[in-house]
Amino acid sequence: MTASRNVILELRNVSASYDAISVLHDVNITVHGGEVVALLGPNGAGKSTVLKIASALLRPTQGSIRVANHDLTGAPASELARLGVCTIPEGRGIFPNLSVYENLQMAVKKGLTISVIEERAFARFPMLAERRSQLAGTLSGGQQQMLSLARGLATDPVLLMLDEMSMGLAPLVVADLYEQVQTIAAEGVSVLVVEQFARTVLGIADTAVLMSHGRVRFAGNASEVDEATLSGAYLGTQETLN
Amino acid sequence: MQQLVAYTVIGLTTGAIYALASSGLVVTYVTSGVFNIAHGAIGMIAAFSYWQVRFDWGWPAPIALVAILGILCPTLGLAIDRVALRGLAQATEVTRLTATVALMAAFIGTAAWIWPPENRQPFRGFFDGNNVNIFGVNVGWNKIIALIAAIIVALGLRVLLYGTRLGIQMRAVVDDRNLAELNGARPSRIASASWALGASLAGLAGILLAAEVQLNIVPLTLLVINAYAAAIFGRLKSLPLTFIGAMALGLTEAYLLWGQGESWFPKTVSGFSTSGLRQATPTIFLFILLLLLPQAKLRAGAARLRERSVIPQWNTAILGAVVLVVSSIAVTGMLTRSNTIYLVQALIMALAVVSLVPLTGYAGLVSLAPLTFAGIGAVLMSKMPGDGNVLSLIAVVAIVALIGALIALPALRLEGIYLALATGAFALLVSILVFNQGKIFSNGVAEVPPLRIPGVDLSQPRPKAIFLSIAFAIVGLGLVALRRSSLGRRLVAMKDSPLAGATLGMNLVRTKVLAFAISAAIASLAGALDAGKVAPDNYVFDRSLPILLLAIVGGIGSIGGAFFGGMLLGSNAVLASIVPSLSKVTQVMPGLIGLSMGRNPNGASHQVATAFRPVTQHPQSLVIALGGVGALWLLTFLDIISNWGFFAALVVWGLGIVPNLPALANTTGRPRMLCLSIAAAGIGLASFFDDVFDAAPTGGRLLAVIILFVAVGNAIRRVHTPAKPTNKSSPDLVGLVAFTAEELSKSDRDIKVVL
Amino acid sequence: MTALLEVRSVAVRFGGVMALSGVNLDVQEGTITGLIGPNGAGKTTLFNVICGIRQPTSGVILFDDKEINRIPTQKRSSLGIGRTFQRLELFTTLSVFDNVLVAAELAGVDNPHEVAKEQLLLLGLSNLASTIAGELPTGSARLLEVARALAGHPRLLLLDEPASGLDDAETQQLAQLLRRLKSLSITVLLVEHDMSLIMSVCDQIHVLNLGSVIASGTTDQIQHNPDVIDAYLGAAR
């Protein structure tokens, strides 16, 4: 096994529920080093729940979360964050009442000063430097998403998890953002991306995982997923694939 | 001119104290989301403790300050966060609010107990007796220090919140708790830090205020009202606005004080004295601000309560009513006259508690004013023509119901915590501005005529007790009918989901007003039927708190529970007369019982029920539990253990050991032996409590009892349900980082980039 | 056929964000109309506007040819608008029967007990009548919300993701129920992510994306509309 096949994140036989509502059934997902995994599926398939489990915001009712072959089931979300698992949750992932600068300061990592964090963030997204003291809530949707990316990346994450970055954003902005994600992936960061706009992410993903009704229906090479399968899964022209 | 300066200085310094208190409140509220009604009580405890170490024990001021503000207050804040409120993050606002009401009641009880009024010496401010001359006005150093402290705190908070990582994390947690955690912040630690800070600020305000108002429990505790008035001026988030609000409040009070000393100021308005106006300023301020808050929006996300809103059955209700009346006839036949009077008081309390059943139990609205409605009932009854005519009683009940509805009407735009606060402000306003009037309670007493029923003399305790139990039975049956009616279902539905109710056609305002009117009507009976001489002190705000707590502890929504709660309140007096050394314990009890519910978001009745349900369903354990109580009583009766020993052993036995009995019965082998020995050791230690803690002050003893019962209970629980071993290993971070560096170097080759 | 509900140029602004911008759509009487679109498209916001929980920034809602913008939430149910919620809003501490009974009483029907019994029978919940609503499994809880909304005999029923959390068998049952409602001439506006359900029961579908209607038509038209496919799958790269 080569270094690139190192397992960074592994969800094993994970089931989850909100109160009595069971939303995930026996889900297995693996993210290897340097890999971009796209988690696709129609709304309500359980994609965001998978990310909540993987970032430890939600505890699975069954199964385990393993990071670099260590069982972290039940660890607090802050611990995963400190280990280099960076999650940008659904909705912009910023603190609206904090300034851009203060948002960046929330990036916690020992041995990194705020000036280093800022330097890196501004190098990647020069637009943020101009808005350093602006409240993050007053940025445009795309800029907010860039800020959350910048903050996440400033901590040298091993794994970046993105949840529905495109929600409510214009297609051009979305394309811009995913270009950035592609750059990040090329730098060696593993990425697990949840997206309802399948076409947009299939272009940058190595592996695709298709979910529906809380189960994984397909996991394999991203290039194997074709248009017909996708619109079938999303718009119901065919029955769900197996 | 000189007077203007003088009163402006007084106003600003008073405002500074309020600013200190309210900034602490804002800091804890924004980071933990808990509306801390006990904030003033923390300041009060700090002031008393400061007096203890500074003046009673004679410590130098700097050391005393460090001990109180640097150690005691932060510890208190941490304890509140970690012990009392932990696990309530997901609870309903009402539950969290009640937990802090319980805290307030517990603090008031503790202070009254540890520092009885006769032992209190004067509290002197900083550099007492030394003045500074400002524009020809002599200003005490305490006031100057208050002003300086407020300025330092304002600047300090600014630096903390905007310039330090901790402060930024605090603000980040307010914005988005989950996201902060995803960024590696630990919200629970941040909340603890803010509780510690908030408690210290409350303490500082309390100490500075004590120099002005001396060691008086109620004014110090009610500092929370001033703090809230200012904090709500800042919409509970803006510190600068909060400071402005506090200063405005301080100045208003000072100018009113000035005005009241002048001849042009009306001493009376249509026969009512205006002397209470200044004292009522913060409450009026708060009331107006609350009414100016924007209309509460309907929000999705009904609380997922798993409890059952039990529909009372007619046959059990009628049986209960008959048993109550018959037993009150039987019991009063045996009781002495003085004990019958205690029973009368207990029944009055039960009526006040049961008034919260339709309001809080069914409709889910919290009121901090049940006794205020009782007081209005008593006053109206005493003023009403007809001298105890049944028709006058009906008129009184109707008027109070109307007042209840009128009070509810403006307050109904508010939800949860704000509504509770508005009822609290109303209660304070009535007791300061109305009940203190000579016109209302002449010479501080009102004569409530006994109800005139042919052939019965209700001024005698025994007929009065029987009559009150009949009244309670009728009210109880009425509530059963209400809960089974369409309106009753609507009240519960409104509590469960106002949003769904509105979309199904429910008029929320009308439903809430009805709930308030019914509750006020029942509460008025607790005043109007309490024939004899009554004092306004019976109906003050802080007496309403135990009523609310016991309603919740007894099982809000259950009439039997309300009766039990009332009896418990009434039994205080009995206990105090039988065992004088235990009288103080009973003052703290409602608060402590209320606090224990903090462990369970579903509410106390639920918790008590779940804790003791296994016991009641396990006959063997039930027998042992009751037998244990009997044995302890016997030991006390035979003078083998002291009263304190009895109390301590009872607490350890009842709260620590009994809930674990059924589990113990199913445990075998070594764990069982271990548990039994822990239990035996706990009871043994408790029984000889007096010998061990011979010299300790009462507060210390109570603390020891609590620690003992918690320790015994937890130890037993831990032994018979061993925690599962968890794999706490963390991934090798160094390895991971090295690995990504390696990845980086060969990213071009290894990583397949699909374009 | 006439339109029972008409949404005319409705816009809703949350702070600086337009949740809905110029939405126009009709719901024909006696039909099942689907309302679909990606997350964040504004579907639930539109529901809230229709039943008066949120006021539109601009635009008009016509129900049965009458403007209802100014009518408060609690009075819209008596006009004949009923709804269910995406996040369950049951009266969790009341029994299943009392949940429906409260609704029937609020609607002011003549014999609420009978009506409640009928609704439970219709939805197959009769055997759960005395269960506490908070203890129901999701499937039954969703059905109970429908029963409660039906107790007021609405003319228009708004269903917000009724199939989420249901298993396949329960979803089939729901589809049958929807057809049954149609035969009882109750008009249904259905927000749902389960496309097979939408495609099997709807007469007409409106697609919302980024706060505006991007397509309207029959199931066939919608499934092959390139704009809809783009909205769901994102632009190709």
C-alpha cells in the first residue's frame, strides 16, 4: 500500500438518527490521502448527516468514525478540529458578527500566529485583505464562502469537509469556489465534498459516493457516474440504481 | 446648581453600580443563553461574604476583595454553570429560567440562614467617612470607586471581547456554537469562563451597593431588576447601550430623589402616596422596556417533550376530593388549635400553588406573580362592601380575573423568559406602589372578613380549615373539568406548538389571556379566603418564587402535586415550631429541590418520578425505603441521634440511597457488598453528623450534608453501573502532518486531477 | 378548471437576501401540484407566506379569487387552508386522538369527536388513538400531521416534505392517500424531495430555484426540461 492510499477518514457501518427519525443506515465511506470524494444524492438522502457524523457534531447510533486508523467515535468536535479535520458546515460557515480579521483569528492551531494565518489567507484570497475589518455578515455569499475556506485552510488541515457550498449562490460564483477547492486538493489536502449539484463536483472528484434514502447506493470512480444515472437518481426518471 | 451637581453625581455613581451588574448579566447571557434571575442574588451573597471576612473577621480590604471577587464569586459562577445548569443547554427556556429562580430562592434562604438579621453589623463602604469635594459637593469614596470601577470594567470588557482570543471565541460562540466547536473552540469552557466573570461582576456590584443600602437581602437581590432594565435597554447584547441604560436609570432615580425632597413634588396623587416611586423606578423602567420589545415571532421547532400530559380521570379526582375533605374533618378534630392554624396556612399555600396548574402546567406560561394576585384578592375582599358576603367573593374573583387578563394582554406579545420577567416586574410594582399604601393596608394590616355562611363561623381555625379543603377540592375538580374540556386541550396544544395551533385556527392571544385570567382567579381565592389580619409582607415578590418552584417540583400540571407542594410550604412553619434548629433548612429547601431539577430538562416532576418510579414499582425496595425512614425516626425519638443527625441521615437515605435500591437488589457479588458498605458508611457518618461537625456553622453543615448525599449517591451508582471502557487514543498527529508534507512533495505525480 | 390558489409576484426579503423574488404560480382546484427545487430554493418560505406566518415583502396571494395578504394566520384555516410542517409540529404531550380533536374543535365542526375518529380511520391511525403523539415513530407522526390538517376540512392542503423519514412501504401508503384526497376533491400542494413520489402523484409541477419559478408543467415536461436538470445537477464543468 502506497502512502497515497493511506486512510484519512473512515466511517464504518454508521447508522444515525435524529430523535426517533432514522436517517442513515449502515453507511461506509472512506477518504484516502490526497483524494477528493464527492458525496452526492438528492435532498434528504443523508449527505449532510454524514458530514455531521464525520465532524463529530452528531454521534452515530451505531458504527465508528476512524481518523488515521484511530477510533474517534464520541470525541468532541473540537478535538477533531484540533487534529486537522476541518469542516465548513452548510450555510456559510462564518461568524457574521465578527470581522473578517476576527473570523480568521478563530482558526485555532498551536504554533501559528495570527499574522501567519492572515498572510496565508490573504495570499489565497486577496479580496479578503481589502475587507479585513468588515463584519463577515456583510460580505456577499461568495466572499463569505471564501472566508470560511481561508480560515479552514490557514490551519493546515489534513482533511477538508465541505457541505453544500453552492447553496443559494449564482452558478458563476460556485464555479469559482470549486476552482479554489481544486487548487487546494492539488496541494495534497484530502477533500470530502457534499453537494447537491452533482455535475459541478464530479469534474473535480476522484471518487463519487451516491446516496439516497440514507444508504450508499454507489461508491466508485467518479468518471463511472454518467448523466443518465444522475438525472435518474435526482429526478426519478429511473428507479434508484443499485 | 450645587444640588443639580450633587444629584447628578449620585445618579452617575448609582448608575455605575447598575452598569457593573448588568454588564455581568449580558456577558453570561450572550455566551450561555441563560437568563440568570439569580444574578442579583449572587451579588447579595458576595456582599454578605465580604462583610463576613472584612468586618466580622477583620481581614484587610484588598485581601477580602481578592477572596470574594477573585475566588468565591468565580467559584460560585463555575458551580452554577457546571452543577446547576449543565445538561440544560437543550432544555426549554422555561426550564432554564426555573433553574435560576431556584438558585435565587436557594441563595436568599442561605443568606437569611447564615446571617440572621440580628447578627448583622453595619456595612461600611470603601474609605468610609472620607469624602471628595466635587464642585462643592461632598462625595463618598465608595461612590467614586463605583464610578471608576465601572469605567475600568467597561474598558476591560471592550479589550477582552475585541482584543483577546478568549473574547473573540466568546463572541464566536454567540454567533454559531457548532461552528465555533468545528474550529476547535470548546464552548462549554467558554461558557464557564463567562459565568465566572459574570459572577465576579455581580459580586463587585453587590459589594458597592451594600455600602449604600446595607446588608438587606431583598434590595441586594433585586439589583437584578436594575441590571435587567439596563441589559434589556441594550437588547441583551450591546454593552455600550447597556451602560447608557444603567446611567439613565441611575440618574432618573437620583433626580426623583431630589424631586421628592422639594415642595412642588406631589406627596400624594388622588390619595395615594408617591413615596414608593423612586424605589419602583427600575421596575417601571424594565416594564416599559419589555413592552417596547418587538412582537415575538412564531417560530418553528416544537420542543420534543416526551412527557405525558396526563388527563385526570373523574373517578380518581372525585375520590381525591372526598378523601381530602373527610380527612381534613378528621385531622382537624385531633389537632391543637395552633397546629390547625398551620394547616390553614398550608391550604392557603396549596391554593396559590394550584393556581399555576392551568397557567404553567397546561399552557406552559411562567408567572412570577401568583401571590400578587392573592394579595389583590385579599385587599379587594377587605375593601368590598358586604362584609364577607358570598356575592362579594364572586365579585372579587371576577375582578382579579379581569386584572389578570389585563396584565397578560400587553405582556403577551412577549414569549418565555421575557413574559416571566414582565410578571415579576408587575409583582414588584404592585408590592412597592400599591401594597405599601396606607390607604390599602392601613397601618400595614388589612382585615379580610371571613366568608359569611349561615351556621358556620369561618373565623375559627377548624371550620376555616375544613372550608378551605372544600374550596381546594372544588377548585381541583374545576381544573379536572377544564383539562378535559376543549379549552384545556387548547391550552396544552398551545404549549406544545403555538405554530401548529395558529395554523389550525387558534387565537393565541385569547388563549393566553384566558389562561392568565383563570390562574389569577384561583390565586385570588388564596387571598380572599384567608380571613383575618393580613400584612402586605405575605404577598411580596420573593414569596412567589417558592410557590412556582414547588408547583414545578410537585409536578406542574398535576393537582395532587400542587396540593403536595402547598403542604410542603406550609409544613415549614410546623417543622420550625417542632425542631427549631431545622427551621432554617426549610427556607433553603425549595431552592435546593428546584435546583436538582437542573439535572433533568424534562422538569422536576418527571425527574422525581423517574428517580423514584423503580422504587415504587419494587415492593421490596419500597418497604425498605419506608422502613429506613421509620428506623431513623425511632433513633431520633430514642435520643440516640440528634436532630441534625436525623436530618442528614434522612437526606442521604432518601435522595442518595433509596433511588438506587431496586438496582442494588439486582446487583450481586462484590459490587453489591461495596455499595452496601458505602451506604452504611454514609448513613453512619450522617447519623453522627453532629459529633463530626460540632463546631461548624449551620451553612457549613448544610453544605456537608449535600456533599455527603451527592457523594454517596454517585458512588453507589458508579459501582453498580460501571462505565464502559472507552478507547481514548488519538491519532498520531505528528505522523499525519509528516504524511501530508510527503504528499505535498509528490502531489503532482500522485494525485489524479480530473479536469 | 379554475385556480384555487394564485401566487402573484411574491417576493420575500430576509435582511439582504431575497428568499423569494417575483414568484408566480397557480394551483388548480382538485389537482395535486408538486413544488420542487434544490435546498434553499424558497419552498418552505413560500408555504409560510401562503399560510400567513410570514408577510411577503411584495406581491399578492389570491385564494379562491380573493386577496388574503391581510388575513392573520389563525383565520386562514377557516378559509380552507391546512398545512403540515417539514419539522414535525405535533402537540407532543397530547394523545394522537386529542391532536386531531383539538384541530376539529378549532375548526368549529359540529361533531368534533366524530370528525376526529373519521380522520384517524382515513389515515389508518385508529389503533394508535391513545398513544402520546411525542412517542410516535416518524411515519405515523407524519400521517398524524396530515390527519390533523384534514380535520378542519380544508380545500387546500399544503404538505411540506410528508415523505421524509418514511420507509418505502409508508411512502406507497402516502401516495395512495394523496390519490384518495384528490378523489375527495381536496387540492394538494406538495413539497417533496422524493421524486418518485412527486412523479407518480402530481398533475402539475412547479420548480423553484434561487427564489423564483424556473419551470412549470406536467411530470414529463419537467423531467426533460434542461433548466430543471441544470438546477438540480449544477452547471457542467
